[in-house]
Amino acid sequence: MGLIILLTVSVLFIVFATVKLKLHPFLALLLAAFGFGIISGMPLKEVVKSVNTGFGDTIGNIGIVILAGCIIGHFLEKSGGAYRLAEGVLRITGQRNVPMAMAFVGYIVSIPVFCDSGFVLLSPLNLALARKAKVSIAACAIALSLGLYATHTMVPPTPGPVGAAGVLGADLGLVILWGLLVGAVAAVAGWLFAVKIAARTPVSGEALDAVEAEPAIRREDAPSAPKALLPILLPIVLIVLRSIAELPAKPLGGGHAAILLGFFGQPVVALLLGVFIAFLLPKKFDREMLATTGWVGQAMTGAAIIIIITGAGGSFGRVLQNSGIADVIGTGLKGRESIGILLPIIIAAGLKTAQGSSTVSLLTTAGLVLPLLPSLGLEGETAKALVVVAIGAGSMIVSHANDSYFWVVTQFSGMSVNQGYRLQSLGTLVTGLAAAGTVWVLSLIVL
């Protein structure tokens, strides 16, 4: 109970320090990480190690992805490509349906792509569409964020659901089937939350500077919509193909093609290829664009702030993981087998809220509930698949300061920390509860 109270105090401190004291989120997160580790009784060397490894591992996983995504986005903006894409999408969806379009795009993209990478990839298009259609940037950003989150936590081949399915011995095909269904309900709930709640919140910040004015380029010099789409689409396709190639059934075999896809489909490599294609967007390419004072340098300057805040969020999350708070929550709920399929949801939600990572929540909860499946009456193939999806639903609840995705969404969307809690955190609670309720209803019907 002491660790849970300390976690609550730490989160309140982050909110107070950033909102009231105007402290930079990087400093607030590091202070919270050190404070939690020291007060919780962790060895001092372990606290420092957790902060360092959490920061380094987080940046190591998505740092280059964020940099590459920012460069692609900057070239799309500066060349006029983002506006070409915006015009094309608006012709299809209509002016008032941009949040719905972003929720749908997020739902599809995050099946193979990590939600962090997907949001970085699609953020320039999202911001350009919001401005072009004159609709709420907050609504579009949250619709995209929650659409991405729905399939990220519940639909293979995203690593979290795949790992949980492996631990529980669930059939991947059934997990995909139920995950797509439950994820669709969650994405719809996220879209409704975006248009009914998030749309009322105006956001402004450095992340929006690039879309505050029309691009300083003549219309005829802007690239075509298909050409502008390629730097975004190619990385996504490569990442999808890699995920397919690495499925347990090895549908593409183990030859040279699969090996090449395994390399080019790595998010870092795929996005760097997208960067090189983005260099072709300007009608007149100038090598100065690649200099420290050019478009690449400008993009990197903007990315640096996002990366260090995201890394600090990783430090806070790692300290929480290494403090043993996950074991405390999991053990506390372990004796409550009578609540059936709701138990995995509750455990996963507790772990997610406590330590930040949906993937860690998925894998840890799967290990905790595995020995409980017989007493829960969840031993059949359909039951195990639903348990994986149930864990995924719980691992959406809630994204806040200890989750790197929270910082990616808020920083790329120009939200303050307070707005992030009101929109991203509350939105993940709504979508997670919608998914959990859907899983419970399905369990009553099919089990």
C-alpha cells in the first residue's frame, strides 16, 4: 500500500510541478523518478542505474524513430506536401469527418507499427488536416492517438499481444479475430471521446508552429499527393511486411527475401528510408536543406525536446518497474479468482497505471494469470484468446506521465501536461473501459 500511495504522490507532484510551478517536464520527471526510488527504499545505486537504463533504453528504442519522423514531417511541411495530402484526404472524408478518418487510420496503422512510431509518422498529416479543415487539433490528435492505442494493445503482430499470447498458449489467429473486434469498439469510443470532449479544448504550443501558416511555397511547386504520401506509406508497408515475415508460421519462408524484410522492416531502417524519399519532395533540392541551419537541422532541434522528455518518462517508468510495485499489485489481486475474465483486466490496468508500459503490463499480467486459468474456467482456445484481449484492454488504462506515449502525444500535439491528463489520460480510460466491457459481454456469449 505504501508504494501505491507513493506512486499517487509522485504523479500529483509531476502535475503540480509542470502546471503550477511551470517546471520543465524533463526536470519534473527526473525528480519524481529519483524521489520515488529513494523514498521507496530501493538501493541508491539501483535508483541511479534504473534512471540511466530507463532513459537510455527508451531513447534507444524510439529516439532515431522520432528524429526520422520529425525530418519527414518537416520536409512534408516545408515542401507543401502535407497540404497536398490534406487536400486529398478532405476530398474523401469531408470537412467535418477528419477525426473519424484519423481514428480509422490509427486503428489500421498500429496493427503492425508501435503506437509511438505511428503517431510520429502521422502527426504532420494530422496537424495539416486539422488546420486545412478548420477543425479542433486536439480532437484530431486524440482520435489518432486512441485509434493507434486500440490495436497496439490488442491485435498481433504488435509485440505485446504476441508475447501475451505466447505466454498463455493462445491461438494467434483467434487473438487477431477478437482483438480486431474489440479494438474497433475501443477506436469508436476514442473517436466519440475526441469529438465530444477533446474538441472543446484549444491547444497551442511549439509543436503547432509549423502549421500556423500556409507553406511559403507556390502551389505549383508542391509535390503531388501520391509523392507526398510515399515517405509515410513506405515505412509502414515495410514494417507490416516484416511483421508478417516474422509470424510463427513463417508465411514468407526463411530465405533471403525474409531476411531482407527483417532488416528493412525494422522501424529505424524503414523510417530512414522514408527520410531519403522525403529529400525528393522539394521541387528544387538544395544541399543547404541538409545542413544544421537547413530543414534537417530545424527538424532535429524540434525533435530534441520531444526525445529528452520521452526519455525522462522512460526513467520514471523503469524506476517504478524495478521498485517491485507490479508484484505488489499483482499479488494483491491474485486471490480473487471468482471475478472471472475481469481479473486479467484489473491486474493489467493496475500494472499499466503503476509502471507505464503497456507491453510490460501485457507480459507481466499474462505470467501472473497463467496458473489461474483453470480456476477461472478459462482453459479453452477461445477463452485463452479472449484473456489475451482482456489483458490488452486493461493495459490501455491509463496512459499518464510514466508512459512514453503520453509524452509523444502531448509534445507532438502542442498540449500542456494538464491538457494531456484531461485528454490523453482520460481518453485511454474511456477506450480501455469500452474494450473491457466488450470483452466481458463477449465472454458471456461465447464462453
